Amino acid sequence: MNKQEYQFKFEVYDSIDDLNKEDAWLLSEAREVTQHAYAPYSHFQVGAIARLDNGEIVAGSNQENASFPVGLCAERVLLAAAASLFPKVPITTIAISYHNDNGQSNHPISPCGICRQSLLEYENRVKHPIRLILGGMEGKVYIIERAGMLLPLSFTAEDLS
Ligand SMILES: [Zn+2]
């Protein structure tokens, strides 16, 4: 028997003001796009914005329905839109923000398990890492260099062959 170790490092910034211009703009857009969320059941509005390798910007927000909790997270709405509009174009960075019905949030949230799987698969299919910028409407910001790092010992297409 031997023990394996998985190291996970990410950057922590005190606020959006400490980010470089491009990253700050992307996070501010993610904050804006929370307004397009349809979340009458969870009252939890999430916005995601991607910058693609070709310079295009694609948005996603969570979309619920009456058979709650069946619904789509902002991250997977974004990935589906990006894949449909710009197939095979890598996503370089995704910023994700959120708030409650009062429009408030003060710490970063991280993608749910299903979205982690989808992000990893997107990285694998276009062979390009996706940077994540995670932040609320205010407060600290996390930057993760590769979304797949959020899913150690992941289950991938290679396991199916
Ligand atoms: Zn999710």
C-alpha cells in the first residue's frame, strides 16, 4: 500500500479590484448576467461568462422549472451555448457570480458536481484548460487555473473504452 497525494492550489484575491483588467471585466459581466437567471424556486441567481479562444464572449445563467430541482446550472447553460455557437473553439476563461433574491453575495461559490464533470469534459474535448474566476457580488475572488482540478480521480471517456 502507498498513499497518494493530490495537491490543489488556487489564487485568492481580496476583491475584484485586485484582478487584472480582463479578469475584472469578465467577473463584472458575470455579476450582470445573474439578472438573466430564471430561478423562482431556488431564489439563487447564478451568472457565468466565458471568453473564448477566438475572442467571443458567451453567457449563461441558471434556468429552473416547476419540477424543481430539475433545472440547468449557469455553467452548463453556458457550455451548451458555447458548443452550439462556436463548436470546437476552446474556452479560455469562465467567470461565475451569483446572488440571492436581495441581490447580495459576499464570497465565491464553486461549480456543483455535475458542472465539474461537464467542465472537465469540455476541457478534454477541445484539449484546452478552462480558467475559472469565482466571486460573489462583493468579497474575495478565487482563480483556478484549470477547471478539471476540481475533480480529482475523475471519470472520463477513456474509462469507457
Ligand atoms: Zn452546476
